[in-house]
Amino acid sequence: MGDRLDWQVDGLDWPNRVSSRFISAAGLLWHVQEFPTARRDAPVILLLHGTASATHSWRDVAPLLSQHCRVIAIDLPGHAFSEMPMPPSGQSLSGMAQRVAALMKQMQLSPDLIVGHSAGAAVAARMVLDGSVRPAALVSLNGAFIGFGGMAGAIFSPLARLMATGSLTAKFFAWQANDPVVIQRLMRSTGSVIDATGMRLYQRLMQSPAHVRAALAMMAHWDLDALERDLPNLSIPVWLVAAENDLTVPPQQAAVVAKRLPQAQRVLWPMLGHLAHEESPSQCVDLLVDVINSIRTG
């Protein structure tokens, strides 16, 4: 495998490949998956994955959801098959939100609902707060809205920034990812148990130094303090889904975030981890359909 994933090699068996296309926007070439629906009045839903993930994260959710709405899933900048902005500081929360909004404008789409997993939820919130998109609601799946505090916060960002500046770090991690045991340990640390397909695809992603660099740069330049201060201005309904076994974003964080939001609804999924939507895609789709119906009747 080269530095970057190659669509004509690594993407040959990519989930929902027939729904994929590449679009130029905001100076980047994006990998986008579109799932149309026969319903003319169907709402548009944008799916945003989390750090170090990709469109494969929605491999089972998107086709099921497309029975009810038009679904758009993208690889965030630098992740999987989407290009990385240069310099790496473009991986900041505000920079990423601006670029995703530019992609939506290029596609002439105005999402009615944005669903974000983990860091993807923060991107969605930043887009709405900046006024670049105007969805009727947001759904956060184990959303990462709050930064590390105390000593962890003082150490984490500088360390991530240092790691992101060196290509050897990404290459070393990608080399380690050749060992399936490393990937299994990484997945267990999320609190989720995913299928063999998911394990294989996460290993492929982690074997790409470019993908790893994008994830490191994202962590290094992520500013959640400003987002946390702005949360009271997020005036649309927000569904905060927390998974009981999430070892990445503790479910208790949803309660903290809910206090800062004018219109928050909390949902707890028992016995699932950080990748809950991959563990139980039908449960995720059922919730999103309920949200869609709520938007329509509201």
C-alpha cells in the first residue's frame, strides 16, 4: 500500500462503491457517496463520520436510511479517499466545517438533517453555528463536543501537534497496523464489538500513512473550547445519543452538553460502544426515521 489509499486498488471492494463519486470543492477532491430515494419529497440527510473513520462507517446505515430519504455520506478531508488540505492547520474544526459547507454548496444541497458521529457531530454543530447550513435538526451519535480538561488538555493538544508534524509518526503507526492484534486492541478500546468487515476496513485505513496523518492533524488543530462556549447559540433541536459502553466519549458527557443546548433530547443506547451505529445499524436507522418524522410534523 502506498502513502494514500488508491481508489482503483483499495476501493475496489469498498462498501457501497456503486454509490461513490468524486467531487471538487474548496480546493479538494472529495469522496462522496449518494443514496437516492424514489420519494420526491424526501428530506436530505448528511452523514459525517468521526476522526480516523470514513464512509464505511455508514455501510449498513445508509442503504437502510435511503428507503426514507436522500442520503449523502462523505469522507472528511484527508480521510480515506478525500484529499487533505494544506497546510495541516486546515484540519481545524472551523476549517473543516467551512470546507464541508463548501462541498454542500457545490453539490447544490441543503441538508434537512445532519447526523454526526463523534467529531463529526462537532463539525455539524460548527457549520450550523457559523450559519453555513440550516438544517431542521442535528443528531449527535456519541458526539465529541467537549475538550479534554486539566492536565490531559494541557498535554494532549501539544503532543498531537508534535506527532502530526512528523511523517515518521504516521508511517510507524501505519506499519504497526499491519498486525491485526493492534487493530483488535484499538477497536476494543472504543467499547464496541464490530463485524469482520468493519475490522478489515479499519485496518486498511490505519495502514495508510496519509489517513493517519489526517487524523493526527485533526486532533492537533481541534478547538472544542470555542464550540463549547457557542453551544447555547445552537437553537435547533439536537438529539444527543450516548452509548452505555462508550469508552471514547463517556455517556455522561451528553448530560453536560444537554445543559448547554436550548433544545436537547437525550437518548441512551444500552450495551453499545462508541461505534454504536456500526454495531446496531437498524437501531440507528429507527431513531433517525423517528427524528425525520418529528421534523415533518413539527
